[in-house]
Amino acid sequence: MTSNKRQKLFLKIISNKEFASIFTLIVLWILFYILNPSFLSLSNLSVLFTVIPIYGITVLGVTVLMIAGEFDLSVAATFALVPLVIQLLISNGISAIVATIIGLLLAVLIGFLNGIIIVKTGIPSFIVTLGTLFVWLGIALQISGGQPHPFILPSIATRILSGSIAFNGLINSQLIWLIVFGVIFYLILERHQWGNWIYATGGNKDVARAMGIKVDYVKIWLFILCAVLAGFSGMMESTLYGQAIADQGGNLELDTIAAAVIGGTSLFGGEGSVLGGIIGTIIIWSIENGLILAGVSSYVYETLIGALIIIVVMVHRYAKKINKNIRLGELNE
Amino acid sequence: MSEKTQPVVKMVNIHKWFGNLYALRGIDLEINRGEVIGLVGDNGAGKSTLMKILAGYHKPDKGEIYVEGKKAEFNSPHEAREMGIEMMYQDLSLINTMNIMRNFFLGREITGRFGFLKFNKMKEEAKNAIEDIGLKIPNLELRADELSGGQRQGLAFARSYYFKKKVLILDEPTNNLSVKETNKVLSFIRSLKVLNISVVFVTHNLFHVHEAADRIVVISRGSKIGDFPKSQISVTELASLITHGS
């Protein structure tokens, strides 16, 4: 390979839209490995990949919604409320299947309400979903009394949602779900006409509307999708720990956005990727784990995440610039 | 009437009020196939209102629209578009963050089974349409915001041509363009004419409209005050007609 060709290949790799996030992930993992080699041990990786796919599924919904130009902060509430409602129904003698269906229908309702309020009133989704976050979180607190409740599904259902499959739990049901959802959303975004409509809605909703795309429908459907994925992954977490609790969504409302942004999704919509969202999730949830293993106070976590968001976005911008130059042919010879 | 001589669009006695404002006071307009019409007039004369009615954004309070001899009523821009009439705004035709091919087929994608995109077919068809209109774009993977102003309009024109539009309404297509880009846009308009698409060119720039149009229609305070073949009126006479109304 001539040096020119090598340089071109190098630039091509850098300009890939997932480059910045993959690069960050590799650097972080090497760093954590140096600080404590057991970071990359099978037992630690299986701890990581037991929870990462659960959050990853929520992040997928948030990412696709952000590509369409909207936010959903209420995922943190949906994540807790859906398993709590399912638990409540089951404890009242309703069968697990019916309870699950009702729980997911509740998620559909939550997403639909977010979508319809935003589309009809024109209030920014950041504000509306901040409101619904507190509304649903409050309801979750009321029905649970703020206490954890045992969440027991029939064992087959538990295995389907969060069972270990191989390699000491490194390969597990939730990972398979994440991969399945990831592939489906990748195909929809990149290869299906719906993806064209989603990118267009986030890119410029006025143009999209002028070209005959039903922008409002696209948004409402994505809010529903986002809520259902959040509810579904919340249910997974509850089967994993055997309990449902109102604060199990933790800081998901912002962590999911951080994961999407670290994965290259634009806050203004129109740009982003499914793979980026998944890598962003792995990065965010690796940091806390890596810091604990390194013996660093986990209070450093917030600082590091904050700094990382800014650095990664800078790398993304650099990669985008190179990508543009390649397309414009300025780097050809 | 044979198809050749029948106007592709005929607007008859169009009236429009906005509250107390009597915006259009009974305007007639005929658009023939493959004809470039320059629509000029001062700010607030009603030219945009007239065109928005034709493109389905407003409904006339009185008057009729005929498309190829058949009476038409548009409740939305979508319905007008279905009939082959499209209004094109400079900044409202392309999505900056998407590539050319995705933009070209936006909302009208070529799909196979289950709605999946047929990229090869889309690429080929877009490439042909772009070449037909005389536009040179080396790489369809370019994003729309990486094109020049002239190329962007050329792309939107190629799209109208590909989707067999009958009438294309251009709202100030030469605004904010360099001289070179303006010439390019004017040449695209001539290509559309050759391809038998009618163009209504709405503008303030009398030089551009005089160069590109076959016929020039002048509107003042909601009424049509002139309708001339280009050869019968000069730019200076047009300017005086617009400013003095005579």
C-alpha cells in the first residue's frame, strides 16, 4: 500500500459516523484495563452486559426520537411505572400475560399523550416530557408508596426477558433483545422509507411537510415507540432484580440523551445512528463500573461524563468535517 | 379543443379577502403547456396570494380553477401536487442534513417489498433526471447543504421534471444568488420549458423575468393590469407600469 492510499484509508475510517464513539470506547476500555486489569475479565464484562442492554433498549427509542428532532425525558418514569403497574395487576390476581399487555398499553398511552400534546400545542418536547416525567413518576410513587415491590413473573417469562444464556451470563436474553431491536431500527432508519421520513422530520420539518410527509404522525409514532421501549426495558430490569420500585429509572432522562449524543446523534435532529446510540450506552455505563474498579470515588463519575460529552462531540465534528471533504473530493488527490 | 391548444391551467375570476383586505379582485390567468410566465408586481400586489391559491395553500373566496379543462378544487397543497401543480420555495425544497438521493425521492420513495428502499434504482433514476435537466453533480452521496444555491434549485427542478409536474411555481428563484448561479437557474427554467413543463416565475427582478419568460403578467392592488408577450414590452416599460400603474 502506498502512503497516499494508506492515508486515504485512514481518513475514511476517521470520517465514519461511528468513529468518534468507537474510538472513545476503545480508549476508555484500555484506560480502565490499565487501571485495573480485572475490568476486562469475563466476570466483570458479564456484570456490565447484564445491565447495559436494558438501558440500551431505552436509548434506542430516545435516539430514533432525537433523530426526528424531539426529546423524551419521561422515559425514566415509564421505565418504573410500567413494571409497577404490571406488579400491581398481578398481585390483584390478573394473569401475567394480561398484566404485561396492559402495562405495555399504558406505555403506548404515555407515548401517545407526549406526542399529541407536543404536536397539537407546539410546546417543545423538552418541556412537555419534563412535565410528564414528574406526573408519571408521581403516580409511580403513589401506587408503590415509594417502596420496592417483589416482581415475580412465571420463570419462562423471566428467562425470556433477562436470563443468562452463555459465557457466565455475558450472553443473555437482554443482549439478544438489544441486538434484535438494534437490527430492526437500523433497517428502518437506513434502508426503509420510514427512515427517510424520520431523518427528514428531524432535518427540517417544514420541508418534510411541504414534500408531503406526515410529520405529526411520524413524531407521535416515535413517541409511542420510545415509551414502549422504555416500559419494556423497565420490565426487564424488574425481572432481573425481582423487584419494581419507583426510582428504578434513576437518571435515565438525561443519561439516555447523553448516550445518544456521545453516539453522534444531533441535539437538533436529522443526524444520528442506531449503532452510535448503542456504543454511547456502553460508554456511559462502563464509566461508573470502570471507576469503581479503579478505586476512584464514583463521585468523579458525573464530572467525567460531562467532560466526555464535550470531548466526544468535538471528535464527531472533526470526523464530520473530514467526511465532508472526502465527499466533495477535496482529498482525492 | 385539442390537447395542444387547451391551457394546462386556467384561473377564472379569482377573488380573495383576508378579513377586510380585498387581496384579489377578480383575476384571470391562463397557463399554456411549456410556457414560462413571469408574474410581477409590487409588494402586496397579490402575486403570492394568487400563486398560493393555485398551489392549494389558500382557497379562493370566489372564482374557479380548471386543470386541463376540468374544474379543480384544492383543499391542501398536497391535492394540488397530486394534480401536477407545485410551488417551490428556495429554502423549502431540500433537507440539508440528507443526501441528494434521499432528498430527490423524499416522500415518494421507490420501494420494494415491505417499503424497503431500492437504492440502485433510485440512484439510477435520479442520475438520469439530473442529467436531463443539464445539472452536473458528481456524487449523489453529497448532502444538500454541500451544494451551491444554483445546484440546489437545479436538483429541485430535476425532481419536478422526474415526477411529471405540469406547472411549477417558482417564488423568487433568483434571490440571493450570484450572477453565475442566476444564469444557471435561468437555463434550468429553459430546460423545463423544453421538457414541456409550464413555469410561473414570481419575482421582483424585472431583468431576470424578462430574460426567462415568454409572457409577462403584471398585477397591481389585486387586479391584473397587464398581460404581454415578452416581445411587446421592455424592462423599462414594465418598471413604469408597476410603479405608476399605467
